[in-house]
Amino acid sequence: MIKGKIKKGNKRARLALDVFLHRIKRYLGAYLLLLGGADAIIFTAGIGEHYKGVINRLKADIRKTVSTKTKILIIPTDEEQMIAELTYALIGGRA
């Protein structure tokens, strides 16, 4: 949705995406400094799986500043499956 608005020249949509990316980079930078680096940075769910443009921009910026040994991974999630499995286990495995 936002991608389409940006393509149509919507400046507010562009600003929203830029602020979003800035916040992700700010948090990543803070955590990487606190941890002294990372073996991997993992993106999941909506962003990781459905917003390749956002991930590609982040990857490019991460590669400029983080060790090239740090892996950038996209891991699909299935929250509904996890909820079903946990619920099933909670009721004692009975249907």
C-alpha cells in the first residue's frame, strides 16, 4: 500500500518510510553496540517476507557499517500454526 503511494509521489508516504527505516537502523545500531556485534540479523514476518525493497535498503546500509561476517537472514513465520500447537499442547493433546 505505501509502496504504491510512494510511486505516485506521495511525500508523506516517502517520509513515513524514511522515518521507519531510520528507527530500525537506530535500534539495530544501539543493540549492535551493546552486544559488541552480532552473528546474524534476522527479519521475520511481514517486513522480512513481504517488503523486499525495505529489506534491500536495510541490507545495503547494514553492509556499509556492520562486519561482512554478520549474516542477514529472512525467516518466515507462521503465528497461527504456533498458536494452534501451543493450544493443542495446553489442552493435553486432545482434540
